[in-house]
Amino acid sequence: PKAGFLQWRARMTPGTVAASLTELNVAYQPFNIAPEVLSIAIHPTNVGLLSNPPPQIDPNIELSGLDPAAFGVALAAIPPRRVYQRAARALQWRAEDRNGDKLTYDLYFKEAGDADWKILKRDLTDAFYTIDGLTLADGRYTVRIVARDTPSNPVGKDLSGDRISEPFDIDNGQPTVTAGAPTVTGEKARVVFSASDRSGYLSRAEYSINGGEWLPVYADDGISDGPEERYTVEIPVRSPGEHSITIRVYDASGNAGNARAVVRK
């Protein structure tokens, strides 16, 4: 089979001095194999990724051109650390090259319905990237990651492989919340709030009375899971006067909208 074995023969020429063969050196050039992007993970909204400091290497080792591993220096990839970053959408991927070549990455994106990929970042050396969601309009997006083994191969001999992510949402808009007219019956007050989100779905809500602690409230249908929900808040009103009820509603991207109703008894 092609490149399956190596066979050779040596001929000794008779002479006055006995000939001998003591060593054979063989050089070879392996076929280049295209890198592969094995998986792409998309982190939750507002979770950004930052590089950790790389290990310090003696400059003399770097200048020598020798493999740092020969000096006991481990160069294993250090996972990035997670930080809070408003509206961030962080991507992290795994790639491999069976030749052991160094890889660089190009990152493309497009919104659902677009025909062409747009370049977002070229020549990344880390296998992660944080997108600033505030730079993109609300919508559904996919990314394409292209891995290239260019750093380890001459021009024209480099290869590439790519993978497309699952769709993910960019949602920077706050939910819209409106308060209905309060009704007072005896020593109880009732207010119905309506909430909607144009780019995603609502995930939870909480209310506060007169600036007090926040208390959870469920949607009228039992769960906050749609782009539109209704919330009914009932509070005791035993003393006359005004009572302020504020509701805060979150969407799946962590954006919050609120509304206030004043109950008078």
C-alpha cells in the first residue's frame, strides 16, 4: 500500500578491504492531513472568556529553536477563565491536527436568512473567542470556525477544516412591562402586569412592595417560558394610604424590564 512500508537493499562491492555497513539514516516527509474542528460550545449570555497568563519560558530556550518539552516546560493549553461581561456571547471549541501542526483559526458569522458569511476575526491562536453582543443587532446567528495549519506548512501545502455552530440568539432589548389598574377588595389589593419580549422569551419575575426585598412571582399559566406572559400580584393592605408595587421581569438573556403600580386605599 502507498506509504505502508519501506524496503531497501545494499550491495557490497568486493575489494581488497572487507566492506561493512553499520548505520543507515532515512528521512521522510509525511503527507499533510487537514485539521478538524471537533466541537463548538456556546456559553450563556453575559459570560465572557479571558486568557490566563501563559507559563514563563527562558528566552534562551525560545531562541534555540528546540522543543521546550525537552527542558521540562509543559506547554499544554491553559483553559480560559470566565468573567461577567454585559451582553457577551463566548465561543469555545476543540480542534485537532493529526500531524501535530500548530493551528490558527478564522471566525465567521451570519444572521439567519443571510446568504454570505462575514469575517469576525482572523488568525486566532486561542481556541475561544468572546463576541461583544452589543455590536450585533438582535437576532439568531450561527458562527463558522475554520482551522488552518498554515504556521507549520509552506505556502500551498497548508490545509484547513471547519465546523458550523448551533444557532444562538443575540437579545439586548429589555422586556416591556405594563401594569393594569389595581383593584382593592377588603384588605387585599390585586394588580395584573403584562410583559413581553420581542427577541426572546421571558424566564422569571419578582416583585417588591414599597421598596422592600424582591419576592418571586410565577406567570399566570404557571411558568415563564414565552415571549408574552401575565403576572398577578396580590398584597395585603390593612392600613389606609398608598402602597407601591414594582415588578421586575427577566428574559433568557438576563435583560430586565420593570413597571410600577400604586395601590390606594
